[in-house]
Amino acid sequence: MSLSKFEPNDDILDFVIKKANGLKGLVDTNLEVIPSQCIQPKEQRLDKSQIDNQESIPTIDLSNFDDLSVEKSIQEAASKWGFFQIINHGIPIEVLDDLKEAGHKFFELPAEEKVKYSTESYSAGESVLMFWSAIGEKDEKVLEWRDTIRHGCNPQNDSNLWPSQTRNQVLEYQKWATPLAKKLLEVLLKGLDVNEIDESLEPLLMGTKAININYYPPCPNPSIAIGIRRHCDVSCITLLLQDDTGGLYVRRTKGDNWIHVNPIKGALAVNIGNSLQIMSNDRYKSIEHCVSVDSNRGRISVPLFLNPSPDSVIGPFPQMLKDGEKLVYKHVLYSDYWDHYFTKRPSGKASLDFAKI
């Protein structure tokens, strides 16, 4: 598929998404100015005057994972920050590097290869691989500056449907990352006086899993675009691998300041999602975050989402109410909450209102 220069009146959804050129293909047309469809409204841009360069999210060393002080550090970070980085987590550095490199290889493919994995919508329990750009819904007015490939990592998923460029690397990463994520969840639940993750709790906390590989192409006008708009994850927890270019920003729990998550070689960022905030009755915080783009380099990030199964009912654990604590959230079917989150595309914390009493 040959690329031509993208003109202002061209159908960007057709070029970027349906034909699977992606934002990467758009940049490869020697784009000098981003299309109007990619210019974010001011409230969605990252205001540099609101960036706090003096603070950073906690970094937690997991060398002694079972130490009580480490467990307490994880629980406190989840309560006060909703975001933290982990080092010495046990995943070999070569597994992480191979995964990032696989992402670059996939997004370098020509459009006629990537279009094989393209689809326009997906559901919470979707078992097939999907490729999309900028979460380009049909009624989306402004596109984010990224391309994404999603790997469903559940028993019903057929990894043979995945691209050869990413299949082995994602499977290897999943092998290491899933038990790590489960142990983190067990520590977090321990802080809520909930027993270990047994057969009844596993579908609720990690009933579905997905590994996305995000690619943020170089952007000619980074100050008016955004890689991912401010949002909170719908997950229980998310583990994020980012490359050494940075670009992830976290909003402070109080105030409007943003904090850059400085990349640490071999580290993973961990954040609480809306589902666990609901289950914890606000003990743990799901925090807004966004991703900036760069004018010189393409960037890779790889989130692993651990979500409830679609038929799970999410709501505060009974342990949250034993001391007369006020109930903040009702119990809702997770698939209903998922549909609300992605259909309405709520910004930031607004998506939690769906589950509030």
C-alpha cells in the first residue's frame, strides 16, 4: 500500500484506522503539521506550567517482597498516590527489552500487514487480537497521537492469531508478569483485610487480562497533541513498562499539578484502576494520568491490564464496612461499567460516578 501525502480534506479515520496506516503512516508521509482532527482542545493538553518537577511517585524495591515494610509501602502508595514504580521485581531485563523491540518491529510493518489485525470496536471479554489507532471511535472528534495493538491474554485466546513480530515476546512477558501482578494484588487485598486470592476472588480481580503495545510516533506539533488524554484505568491494577524516553504524567491526588514518571531502567509502573478503588470503597485511589508526545522520537509503552471478568459484580468488599464505614459505591455488573466507560469515553474521575450511591 503506497502512501501519499495526507491532505487537510482527507478522511483521517479512513487513512489512519480503516486502511491501518496508523499515526505512524501519517508521519511517514513527511507530515509537517498535524491534521485538525489531532489538535486537542486546550483542556486536554498538558500544561507545562502545571508540571511539578520537585516531586516523584514512590519507587519500591521488591528484593524482599514478603517483608512487612515492603507490603506496607505498597499499600500506602496505593492509598496516597495510586501510582508507584517497582524495581527488582524479578522479570529479566532482556524480557522487557525484547518486548519493546517487538513493538517497534510490528509498527514498522506496512499497512497491508497491519490491516489484518484491525477492528473498530471491542468488548470486555473479547478473545481476538485487535489493532486500532488512537481509539478512533466513529463519533470521536479528536484523535490521540498513538497506535495500539492489543493481545488478549486469557485461556480462550488463541495466541496463534497474534502477529509473529510480537507473539513470543508477549507470551514470555505474560509468563513473568502475571504471577507478579497476582502477588501485588494479594498484598493490596491484605491491606483491606481480605484473604488471599482464591478461586472465588480470582475472576473478580484478574478475570480478564490484556497486554497492549502502544506506539507514539514523532509528532510535528507535540504541544497541541496528546498521546493519551487524561484518564483513569477501568482495571483493578495496571502494570506499565515504558521506554527510556519518558512521557507518562500522573496527576496529584490534590490540586492540578502533574508529575512526570521518570523512567527507571528495568522498572515497572503500577497503578490502581477504578475497579479496585470501587472494591476498596475509596481506600485505594485510581489516579488520572496522561501521556505526552515528542517531536524527535517514537515511543513505546506496554500496559498489562488486570480486569474483572465481564460477568463479575464489582462493589465494596464487606470488610470495608465492618466498622460502620459509609458505603460510597453500589454493586454493578462489570460489563455494564465497561460499556459505560468506553461508550461515553468519560474523562478522568467522572467514570466513577456510574458506580456511586
